[in-house]
Amino acid sequence: MSVMTPYHSEMHVRRDGFAQLLRAEWTKFRTVRGWVIGMLVAAFLIVGLGALTGANSECSVADVTPQNPNPPIQACPAPPSGPGGEWVSDSFYFVRQPLVGDGSITVRVTSLTGLYSTHGGFASDQNPTAGMTPGVQPWAKAGIIIKTSTHRGSAYAAMMVTGSHGVRMQWDFTHDVAGMAGQVSAASPRWLRLTRFGDTITGYDSADGAHWTKVGTATLAGLPSTAPSGLFAATPGYSVNSTSLGGGSSTGGPALATAAFDRVGRVGRWPAGRWTGQEIQGTTDIALPASAQGFTQAGGRLTVSGSGDIAPSTDNVDSVKQALAGTFAGLIAVVVIGVMFITAEYRRGMIRTTLAASPRRGRVLAAKAIVLAAVTFTAGLVAVAVTIPLGERLLRQSGNPIYPVDALTMTRIVVGTAALLAVSAVLALAVGTMLRRSAGAVTAVIVGIVLPYLLARIPGVLPAGAEQWLVRVTPAAAFAIQQSAPQYAQVTANYSPGTGYFPLAPWAGFAVLCAWAAAALVLALFLLRRRDA
Amino acid sequence: MTNVVHAEWTKLRTLPGTGWLLLAAVALTAAVGALATNSVTCPAGGCQLDPAKVSLTGVDLGQAIVAIVAVTVVSGEYSTGMIRLTLAATPRRWRVLAAKAAVVGAATLATGAVAVLASVLAGGLLLGRHGFTAAHGYEALSLGNGSVLRAAAGSVLYLALIALFSLGVAAAVRDSAVAIGVVLALLFLFPILSSVITSPGWHRHLEQLSPMTAGLYIQATTNLRSLPLTPWQGLGVLAAWAAGAMLAGALLLRFRDA
């Protein structure tokens, strides 16, 4: 009688086989030709559409004048850069004298009035304010300023009264500190003071000229010993962001702010002894022509009228958004692959083998999610890292000024976009596990991510309130990770997804997508455990 | 041919998902339309809003569900192997595709009509409360108005053409995930690209070529002069896409092994 020897596998029995599970899923992924090709297609779509957008977004200007009716066409000019490298508006009327060394300037502001155009332009160069409406813009500003030079974009510190935001101290375009609240009037004047000590400028305000409160302190890099200092007035244009479905555009026009100053006090060396007026102005800013601006001096009283703004520029053509237009095409491809990674198992019956080999079903889902996320992240990272420099190079060749983005922000955009693709793929995997049907799962994920973005970002499809809501709660919130320009509280602008501004902070928006993916994974796990395969 | 259509109708009717999906298409189209209508206001100074287009916003979402139904009608047969039986029963393959187109087209027309009618009714009820009154220069939204009727009827046709387009793509691509991905990519990518490509010529051509953007011109009732195409030309662009997809699907079905 023969004795049967039971078969023993040569392989060691190990408690934890998760590495093998990962390897199995990776083998499945890399051996299905369609998925590998799909991932390459996703990467090529991202790069290709970015290049297409860059090459076909020409920007040109031609300065047509009566003397020169056919001028050469030039690339669009970039706005001046501020001390931090950001694009700025720097247009105002400057009434100045040089201040040598340390010293201070004190003024009393007794009024701030204004005019604005509602029809997009001004009457004529000779009489630009004809037909304009009286009224002060909320961020109209007038006060005292110490600036490194009269070049646009140079460092400065200023104390000012504003149309409806009280007294402010602002410096180097991006910094803004609130002082006294309330509007200025003859009955309730505002006293402002700037004191220079070395590179440090301190701003003070007062209601009576006797009791002073410190508002803020600014350190200006490269402040020369002789700095142009004095009074200024400026106002951003009037604008109404229409919230309509037809337009979604801004309407409005340039404005003028006029402020009355008296009790001008100067401490330190002011060798010029008299005021010089000058409009600081550039073609990239919305401002009235020089003939509308100016100053008058009568006794101790100075009246200054200015137009334009001293603030970070928010009217940016978003080069990153243009270069990354292909993200959506890549996203759709990645979602299709993510869904198929699980629904193909159901279609072929492979899922039964998979689950027999690894009865703990949660680990199967985890292994699939990890493999899919890793592959997608890698493909996305390479594609985005190639696309942004390529797209920006082509945009520059097409005549577009490229919005300066610092290295940290750029890293966030590149890594964040790759992560966005990876998490979207995992969301697709989870929804595919829940629904088991490809068509429904792909549609649910694409419609959930792309359609809200499409509706929110393309101006004129949805009203503003609905736009903001859509990019807060839907997975489309994650596109905040691609926002390249910060939003400034001290600048009124059309901050909407259509112009590249999202209501949530970049990583907060990304977290919304992650929350959706996590919730979907939990539900998918529950159903995977509960249902027969 | 009647038998083939009847067979396709039986297949569509007896799938449990179809009814729910079509119901969802009606409910979501009307709900999104009502939400969009409820979120707009037209101040006394007037606004540039197009009331018909606002109340038909839900079609943007409804088209995705219609596309699922159409893709499943073809891809479902491939995933189960049913297609071999279908083609054995009807060896003239173009007839199968034509019958599917007839059945899906008819189902979409009926669904779309209900969805659009519900959206227009909701719009008519809600718009008056949000400033779209005679005092602000708006007539009440009603199908009695020629251009509103065109927008509504055109939206129904739009949904039917989306179904045919999806059917053609699915016949060409066969796999349901890839087919729906291609359909949604072609619908959504054109408007995204035309929003970032700034050269005026390219921008205009992308809008004219886009099946979704051009097709939805049929919903416009105000500012028609600012559109790069007339509403019916726009719907014609979508019809051309649908015809192209159906032709490609028919040819591939004819010359490829199932």
C-alpha cells in the first residue's frame, strides 16, 4: 500500500503578503496594453494640449497714432514688477521733493472726493473728466508716500486715507495694515505721518494732530539716502462685475480721486524747498490721461488729483492655467483607466480569482489604489513638469508676458496637479468598485470633477454665487491647487474661478477632492465586503 | 427591419437600468435648471441674461446621462457577448445600428421632451420672482414665444443628437469606459480649450467646431448676433458630429470581427 505524500509548496508561508498583492496588481496593470497606452495618452494629451494652447494664444499690440497709422505689431508688454517680483499697478499723481537722510512728513487730510466713468473710457484727452459721475471708489487712496525712486514698481511706504476702508498703511504693493476707521471729511480730518529712520519707515495716524497711534513699520530694501517723498493721489477704475450668464465680464472705466491736504509739516533735510508734480503712469494700468491729474497749491493748502492704482496687479493673464489646459484631457483618460482597473475584473470574472487569492478584500482594494495612484502620479508629474516650461515658452513666443510664479508656488502647482490626477484615479477606482459598471462610473466621476469646473470657469454659464458654491463643495474644488496668483483683500477685482481665483486655499481645495475619494473608498470597501463578487 | 427595431426595443425596455437612467435624466435636468434659475437675479437696471438658456442649464448634465444610455446599448452587448447573437440574427449589420439608433433616438426624444418641458415650466414659475419681469424688459417664459419654442424644441433635438453621437462612438470603440470617456472628452474639452486659447481665429473656430458649445447655441434667445453661428447652424455642427460618429461606427461594425 502506497503512502501519499501531501504536496507542500516551496514558498514560505508569511503572515503578511501585502507586497505580493501590490506586485500582483502592478503586474496586472503593466500587462494590459490598453491601460499602459491609456496612461501614455493621458500624458501626451496634457503636454500636447498645453503646447497647442501656448502656440495659438497670440498677444500683440500696435500703438496706432495719427502720425503712424500702420505701426509695427509688438508683443504685449508685461506690467512692472514690484520688489517681491510680482506684477504691479503703479500709476498715481506724485507731488514730491527729495528727503535727504532721516526725517518725517506730516499732513492733515480734510477731504477725498472722486469722479468715475461708467462707460469704459473718457471723453477726450483735452477734457477727460467731462460727463463723469461724482463718487469715490472704495479703494481710492490719497496721502503721503516715501519711495525709492520714481520708477514704476520701485519700493515704497505710504500712509493714506481711502474711499471706504479707513486709514491704511501700505508698502511694497502687497502689504496692507488698517489704521483708523471711518471716512475723512472737513469735520473729521485725518492726520498722517511717515517717519524715516535708516531703511525703516514707520506710519502713524491721528484724529487731532496731538495724539498719534503707530499703524505699521516697513523696511524698504535699497532705500537710497535721498528718497523722493511727498503727497499722492490715485484711484482704481470703477468696475461692476456682471454676474450674468450672458456676459460675466467687468464693465466700468477709469476714475479720478482728489484729496485736500493742509498743515504739511516736514522734519529733516528737504533741500528743494518746493513741490514738484509728476504723474507716474504706464500703458498697462487703467488710468486717466495726464491732463486730468495734477495739483494746486494755495497758501498752506494742497489739492492733489490722481488716477491709477498703487497695488498688486490682479488683471493677469494666467499663463499656468493656459499651459495646463490639457489637464482635463489627461484627467478623463486617467478616470477611464481607474474605472477599468476594477470593472475589467468583474467583466472577465478575474475578480473571483483575485478574491480567492486574497480573501481579505480590503487589502485588494488598497493594493489597487496604491498601484493606480503611484502610476498616475508618476505619469502626471512627468507630463506637468514638461508642459509648464514648454507651454510658457510657446506663450512667450506668441507675445504673451509670463506671470512670474515663485519656485515654491510652481512646485505646489506641479506636484499638486499630479496628485490631483492620482486622487481622481483612486476616486474613479472606488466608484467603479461601487457601481461595477464602466459607463456609469466613468460618467459619474468625469461629470463630478470636470462639469462643475467647466460651468464655474467658463464665464457666462452660471451666476457668480453658484460658481463659487460649485468650486467649494464638488471635487472640482481641487483645481484650486493650480491657482498661481494670490488674491489680495486690498484690491477689488473679479476674483472668480473664470479669472483663475478659487474661493478655497490651494491645499484646502485639494482636501475636498481627497475627502470625496476617501468617502468613496469607504463605501466601496463596505460594498466589496458585503456583496458577492 | 420592423423586427430588428422591435428586438432592440425589447432589449432596451427590459434592461432594469434604462428606466432609472432616463428618469434620472429628467429629474436632474429639471432640478439643475430650477437651481440655476433660482440663483440668478435681474436688477432693475436690466441684465444680459438669457432666460431661456438659464432655465435649460440642466441639459448640460442631462446629456451625460443620455450618453450613458446610448453607450450601454452598444457596449453592453460587447461585454456580455450578446453582440454575436444579435449579429447572427441580423447579418446585415448596419440594420442593427440603425435599429439601435431609432430606438435610442426615440427614447431620448421622449425623455428630453419631458425634461425640457419641466425645465421651461419651472423657469416660467421662478424667473418672474427673480426680476425677469415686463418692467425689466422680459416677457414671461412661454413656449408661445417663437424663440423660446425653438430653444426648447432644439434642446430636445440636442439630447437626441448627443445620444446618436454616443451610439456611433460606442459602436466604433466598443468598450463602454473608453466610449463614454471619448464622448465626454469631445463634449467638454472644446469649451475648456476655447476658454484658454486667446488667438481670436482659433478661439472662434474651436467654438464653431465644438459639439457642445455650438450645439447649445440652439438655446440662445438673446444676443444672437454675438454668436459665431446661428442657433440652427450650431445644432447642425452637432448633427455633423453625430453623423460622422454613426458612419465611423457603422463602417467599423461592418468590416471588423465582433
